[in-house]
Amino acid sequence: MSQEYDQHIYDGDYDVACQSRPAPKETCPSSLGKIVKARSTWTDEDVTKIATKDKVVFSMVAVLFIATLALFVLLVSLDSRSNIQDNELKELLAEETRTQERDLIDSVAELKSESRNASRELERNLVGMVEGATSSLNQSGYEIMNNVKDNMREMDILRRGTGNCSELRDSHGITEAGYYMMRGNYYEANQAIYIYCDFKQYAGVSTCAQLTSNYNIVTYGYYLLGTSRRFQYCPDAYTCHDLVRRDGITESGFYQVGTPDDQYQVYCNLSPGFAVTEIWHDSMVEKEAARCESHGCYSHRPQYSISLDKIVKTVNNSRECKQFIKFRCLSTVLLYEIGNPVGYWLSRSGEKMEYWGGASSKRPGFCACGEAGICEGKSTKCNCDKNSAPVTSDEGYLTDKSKLPVSEMRFGDMGEDGEKGWHTLGKLECFGAAD
């Protein structure tokens, strides 16, 4: 038996490395301090143990191999199933795509069909519109030409100075009833006015009452009564509201109103559903008052376009009237001192009025701001009565029909340096019909 020992000696559960060395003894110490038997002393039992252990190791290796193989097979199977599912999903997506493509193609075809139908309908409509427009243009062309002729005729009437229906008939050969623009007699000689002329001879009547009764005439204007060649104004009219109601005039401008023997001009300011009779005067813009100091020392009288008696007829035949009034001041009072105001206005009858425009209560010493409680001076009823700088004003509408129009305005307290006043009086405006 060799003096060398095997490197690996097995003893039960121990595996100890033993270095080769001379060992006369039967045992040798291992590096771990364990005592194992030398191979020369192994018994059959030792060999059987070793063989059994080898079989166990082999079995474990075999089981591990089989398990690995089974796992591989499982993975391959799963991969195959995944591929199958992927293919099925791809097929489903492809089928859905083909379905959507077919639907899209059908929708496009349907839209094309609807578009062709709409195009044909549009073409028919356009043809109809063009035909209608052509017809309208032809008709409008005739109307435009007629309007141009009428305007040229009116311009010729104005140029020649025509001012009544007789001249229209005798000088211009006009025989069609209607409103015609003529020269008026307001402030400027070239002022135009609308006058209604009826060139028909109305037999069997001699008065406006007979004309209205026998022929149901309601339009204000000039008529030929009986066999007379002289035009007569019928029936009586005093406001633009009357002209609109009975004749339906729509153009703003100067018109004649009054009685057959006494016609006069007023301005009709017309808007849909509203007619304003305006009576103008010569000072409707702001004017600076002359300097003076005592109460009411400065006076201004407006010159109206018609006489006071004619104005009163218009006012009395209207539902309501109003006139704007304003005083702008610098260190100047207006209605200060009730009962003896520095400034005031006079009614159409010359009555001294001690309230100002916008004061609906008509209380003496009150302006519009005084009634509203918003005057610049804490204890004053008019802005100007604060009597200080800077420039301020009091303004508003006068609405008492029985007092209008304003016949005069008076002011004072403007004699010292730095004291100034400016006044404005608007046109007289009347609305509606009296009850």
C-alpha cells in the first residue's frame, strides 16, 4: 500500500481535503481537523455509501435536466400560442381596416352624389336669381331714369324760381298731382319747400268743406275748386303730424300748413312712426351775453320764422311741445334771489318765468340739478348760482305748452372782470295731435 493518501477522503457526511504525506499510522488529520479513514482501510459498507451517494447525485442531475427540458418545451408552446394569437389579432385588425375602407368608399360616393345634386340645385337657383335680378335691374333702370327726370325737373323748378302750383302748370306743363319742391320764403331765398298740387278741376264745389265732403279729400294741398283756375289750399292743417296722418309724407323738409287764406312754412322732421313740427328762429346757436351787472340788464329776443299767432296755432293743435334752453356761466349767477332773480326768461305773453329748463316742478329758483339734488353748490338750486369758477352750466327743456315759445331771455351779474355768460335757445318742437 502506498505511503501517499488520496486528496479527497470521504467519511460519512464529511469531505475533507488531506495533503499527501508519509503516514505510518492508519489515520491522518484533515485540514479541518477531522479524522477520516484511509482508503486502504475502506470497508464494503463505505463503498456502498459512496455508490449510493453517487446515484443520488446522478438522479438529481437527471431531474434537473428533465425539469429544464420541460420548461423549454413550455416556453416553446407559449411562444407558439403567442404567435397564433398575434396572427389572429392581425387578421382581425386587417378585417376591421377593410371594413372601414369599404365604409369610407361608400361615404365618399354618397357625398359625391349629394354634391352633384346640390350643384345642380345651386345652378338652378343661380339661374333663377340672375333672371330675377335682370328683370329687377331693367325695372330699376326705368325707375332710376324716372327719378333722374323728376330730380332734373325739380332742379329746373328751383332754378327758375317757381313758388306755386300755377307756375308748375303754366310754365312747366305739369299736370300730375303730387308733392313738388319749390322755393320757400324762409330766411334764405333758395330755401326749398314741399308743396302738394292737384291739377284736377273739381266741379260742383266752391269751398274746402264741400271738397272734403263730396270728394273725400284728406291730403293737405292746393286744389282747383269748381271752374276757377285759381288754386286754393284745403283743408286746414297746422302740424306735420296732420300731414303724415292724412297724406303719409315721409321726407323731412319744409312744408306748408295753415288755412286756405293763410299758409305758412314749418319744418317737418320725420322718422318712422314719429313726426316733429319744428319752428326755427335766428339764434339757435350759442351767443355770448354783453357785460352788465344789474338784474336782467341783458336782453335777447329770438326772431321766429313765423308770426306768434301761427306758432300758437301749431302749439294748440299739438299734443305736446318743448324748447331747449341753456345758460353757461363763469362767476355769474342765474336764478339767485327768489322773487327777484338775476336771470330769467319770458313766456310768449311776456310773463316773467323764474324756473329754468329741466325743472319739471316749475318751482321758482329751481334748475334741473336742484330738483335732482346734484347741484355743484351745496345750498344752491342751480349750478351757476354757486357763483364761482370754473365754467359750469344749467340746461334742459321747457315743456309748458301754455308758455311756449320763449319770447325773451334776460341775464345780469356780468359787469365785473372775470364774469361771463353764454346763452342758447333751441327751436320749438311739437309732437302728436291735441286731444
